[in-house]
Amino acid sequence: MGMMARQQKPIGVFDSGVGGLTVVRALMERLPNENIVYFGDTARVPYGMKSRDTIETYTEEIVSFLLGQDVKALVIACNTIAAVAKQKVLQMAPSMPVLDVIKAGSEAALQTSHNRHIGVIATSTTVNSNAYAREIHSRAPEARVLSQACPLLVPLVEEGWLDHEVTHLTIREYLKPILAEDIDTLVLGCTHYPLLKALIKQEAPDLSLVDSSVTTAEATAIALTQHHLVNPDHSGADYRFYVSDIPLRFRTIGEHFLGRSLGHLERVALG
């Protein structure tokens, strides 16, 4: 296969549901010429309370589907999958760049923080996996990482309550223990949380926020350049969205996350 044909292959992006569309949005902005295939496992979301074995099995099915779409790189746009099943993805796709939100978010947090005291807000599974702390400590053993599980934020975002009093109060409660410590940087460790950036900024105006969707898009741009996989074709990118179920309001919520219309949306059953 010629170099040009390889460069024109799509990037495969996947998530347990709809949240990964914030990563797709950041990729569209950062890499406007790249074709993208997205898979969201909406029939089996949330992954947050499932066992490692189950998450690995689901991940295997999703990656098989994306490899069948002839992708040139994979982006794990789900903190839970990145926390527990990244090794499985690397085993299945050894010859292509594999990016993930946790690695990208951790690197950006260390570049942003001045005092190496970093807060992480995420789902319970991501916090319990300790994945951000491990990733940050592998680069900076002296760093302090304070993690806070925020299980109520995902349903509030999906409800569209982005500026609701209940959401304000919930964020305030979750941030209390973290703000009591001397952190200067907060990692938004869930792909739903970028939609709450404005609210979080109101509650914690002095903190630098790390949006892992933006940092993952940047890491993808660097990886594609290093592997000579950047698409030179400027004729307009192709975006395809696949989900394992099209639940009520999916298109509405999805377009909210994506900031534009979803276009080609298709249901594909896995398993």
C-alpha cells in the first residue's frame, strides 16, 4: 500500500458511550483533514461499575470492529477503558499509534502544574483504578495526586443541566476536599466533564483545568506526525459514527457533545 493511501485511512476513536464525542470534537478542531470513525458502546454503557474482565471483553469487540474499518490509529476516548484495558488494545494493535485520555491528561497536568500538587476528578472506576496517579508518578514520583470520584456528574451532563443549580451544588460538594489541599491544577478525568468547564471554573477560579479531550487531540497530532500518517488530502474529512444502540435522545445529546450534527450514524451490534 502506498504512503498516501495509508495516510488517508481514518482514525478510530472509541468510548463506552457518548462522552468520547468531546474527544472527536477536539480532534476535528485540531486535525480538520483527518477522517474519523467513532464507536460508542451505548447498549452497554456505563462501564464504570463493571468488572475488569467484562470491560476487557467489550474493548476487544470494539477494537476488532474498528480494525475492520481499516483505521491507521486508535484513540481510547474513555477513561474507564484506558484505566483497565489499555494493554488489551496495545496487544491487538501493535503496529499503529494508540493514544488514550489518561496518558495525555497526565502529561498535560505535569506540564501545567507549578507545585506538582494535582487534583483529578473522574468516575468511581477511574479513581479506584488509580490510573492517573500511577501515570503521573511514573513521570514525577514526587508529585502529589488527589483524586475525587464524582459519580453524579455524568447523569447531570446527559440531562443537559450544564448551568443548573443542582449541578453547581454538586460540583461545589465534590471539589471541597480537593480545594482544601494545596493543588494548582485539576484534571477533568472524564470525557463528560469538559461540558462543565465553565461551572468548575466558577467554583475553582484559581485552578488550571486540564481538559483531556484537548490534550488527547494534541497527542494524536504529534503521534501522526511522528509516524508519517498525517492526511495530506484537504478535500474534506469524512466522519462516521457507530453505536451499539441508538437510545432515546442519543442524537440530541451527541450533537451537544460534538458541537455539530452527527451526520452518518449507524447501529452495529457487538458480542
